[in-house]
Amino acid sequence: MSPANEARELLSQLGVGGSGGLESRSPIDGQVIGSVAESTSTEVSKACERGQAAFLQWRNVPAPRRGELVRLIGEELRAAKEPLARLVTLEAGKIVQEGLGEVQEMIDICDYAVGLSRQLYGLSIASERPNHRMIEQWHPLGVVGVITAFNFPVAVWAWNAALAIVCGDPVIWKPSEKTPLTAAAVMALAERALQKFGDAPDGLLRCVQGGREVGEALVGSHRIALLSATGSTAMGRAVGPRVAERFGRSLLELGGNNAMIVAPSADLKLAERAILFSAAGTAGQRCTTLRRLIVHESIADGLVARLRELFARVNVGDPRDRGTLVGPLIDEAAFESMRQAYPETEQVKIGDGGFYVRPAIVEIDRQQGMVRQETFAPILYVLRYREFEEAIDLNNDVVQGLSSSIFTNDMKEAERFVTAAGSDCGIANVNIGTSGAEIGGAFGGEKETGGGRESGSDSWRAYMRRSTNTINYGNDLPLAQGIEFGV
């Protein structure tokens, strides 16, 4: 079945109707598979106004009750997991297993957020003044704007939305203009959950579709208390200052240039599997994709030879086919970007369209030029090291700081890698790859990756405001620091 016909069938199953001027092209064959209406700047402004009105109501709803809405969204996602995952494959080009995994990630974060709705805890703090106590509380923040990228067209919205909803915040979503259909499908599922919930305020969950102008309208709105944006470092440089200028908050998930160190003691069979998925998964179009492999010189020749064999055998093809491991790049611009970084890019001809490439291995002597940039494509640069400190320095010697890993059976090396003097990335893994984070941990990176944290741990605090309260239950008014101020 053609991607266009399959998309029509899936959209019908998911309850998505209508069309508009924003077309979606499947990377499988480059053909249009559907369209949605594009939002105007006026419509974005109205969505922000309605979101603010919704916030004034939703912040007063008990958090466990807010969690009930997220539970219902999770149920809708479970029921629609397969068709939604298939739509992700059609629109983003991910292989079937990765599409299913992405929807499962949405389900998992809903489960996490439901539990979180009963655990939005503060602190009791000792006061220096007699008959006083201090407490710290967390309150809903306001309207949250979410801008997502094509490579995770639905999961990143869920990371943000599930937490924001239980924290008391409405959400306005601007998905990638390259994946508007999956966003429309998710919003249809969310609408079903809202109807079952019964009394959620209008404007609690909204989606605005379009290109840069729509994103800029969301970024510039004073009604957006938190702007969560996933994309390139260049996008973050534009978004961050604009949000800061109006004293809003931003949560930035930007570029990655991730490295793996393979030490002499490493389990090489384990490392090979991790390298293959981390470097070639999603056709290299993950922010956590492995881009730099730092291998000890004593094992480099053998490992590189083995990797070349594995990369040559990888099945590149239609992501809907069972045996495919690497699907297409998202579009021609992505292909040209890879070819610019690696002119010897091997293009694989699949059917009548789409941009399919074979993952490449490039051995280099120094970390300079294109290797220091993020090319959103399956290019793996290989460097060699002699001393362990040299490997750590190579890992850290880029401006990005998202994900990193080491394969070693030397306990000292493993422990050193995850200390403050080891990897400077937000994610530092031992004996697993750079990709495949779980929702239980906070996700994000340092340096030019933006410093934002989403998903698990205490990431929920980004969606709330802190209030420190001092309560006097005595009859006197002593001042702090022993100050006396009599009249």
C-alpha cells in the first residue's frame, strides 16, 4: 500500500479529519500523504488567551484530579498504540519498532505523571525564630508552550504535556511542520480523554500548526510562562534571548555531538551492538545519536573492521518492512547536509523516491571541522586514544554536552567517567550506548545543548513556581538575624 493510502486509513482510524494548506510528505517516497490547516498568528494569540483563562481554573483543581486526565490520555494512547506508531513511521520515517517505542514512551510518561500527581512535595525548613516555621511549596506556573522537532514527533510533547497537566499548567503545542499529521492524531486522542474527563476548562490542551512564523508567535507571547523547545542550537540561540527578554522561562533541548569511549577491557560484542543502534538508529536523526567513537589504539583496528562489516550489512529500506533497520532521512535537505559533511555518502535507491543512505564510518586523526558540528545523519567519526585522560578530553572537547558513554570492565575507568572530572554531559552511561534514555531519569544536556531537563526525576519543577512561606504562630515578632527595630 502506498504511504498516502495507508495514511488516509490510519487517520480515519484515529479520528482525524479535515485538510488545509500545510502538507505532509512521507520520507518513504517523498509524496504528500495529507494536510492540515495552518494556524495564523491571530489564532496563536487566541490560543494563548484561552490557555491563560484555562490556567486560572486548572490551577485550583487538586493535583490528583489533574492526574486523572493524564491517566485517561494514557488509556487512549494504549488503545491507539499501533495505528499511531504506524503513522509515526509514515511521517517521520522511523522503522516500525522505533515507532512503537516512541508511542510506548508516551504511555510510560503518562503512568509516571499519574503517580507524580500525588507527590508534588515541598519542604519544611527550620526557622531561627521561636514560634515560627518555614515551608516551601510548589504552585502551578502558567501556560506552557511546547515546540517539538520531527525526529520525535509525539513523545517529546508527551514528556512536557503529561508533567505540565499534573503540575496545573495548560499546554499549547507547536509541532514540526514536517510532522503535522501525527500531532493532529495525538490531539484527537487527547480530545477523547478530555471528553471522558468531563470538566476540564476550554483551552487546556491546544495545537497550533505551521512553520517558523507560528513558532515565533508562541515564543513572543507574554502569556507563555514556560517555553519548552527542542531543536537545533541555532534555534535555541534565537528562542532563548526572546523568551528571556520578556522574563519568561525557557527549557531548551538542543544539539548533541555524542561520544562513546571504548576501552581495552570492553566487552566488544556488547559495544558493537550499542554502536550500531546508537549510530544508525533513526538514520542518525536523534539528538542522542552516536557521532564520535573514541577507541583505544590497541583494539581500534579490529573493532573498526568489524563495524565496517556490520554497517555494510545493515538493511536500509522501507521502514515498514520487518527486516529494515535504517529507514530514510527526513527529506532532501537532510540528505544534502549529510553529503556536504561526507561527500562519499552512499545513496541507496528505494522505489521511486525518498532519500536513503548507508551509515558511514570515517576515521580521523584530529577533532576538527565537521566532526565538531552536529550533522543529523548516520556518520560515525572514529578517533583513537592512548591514555584514558586523553579519551575524557576528547569526549568533552566539543561545545555540545548531551549524551556520552563508555564501554569498559575497569571499575576505576567506569567510576571516573561519571564523576565531576569525567564526562561533562547531562547523560553519562556505562556499558550501554548514547541513545535510548528511560523516562524515569531527567533528560537533557549541558553547554550548547541548552541545560534543560525533561521527563523524570525532578524535571517537574520546571513547570511550577516555588513559594517560600514563613508562618508565625506566636505572640511576638522577632526579626531574623537578631535585628532589633523598636518604636
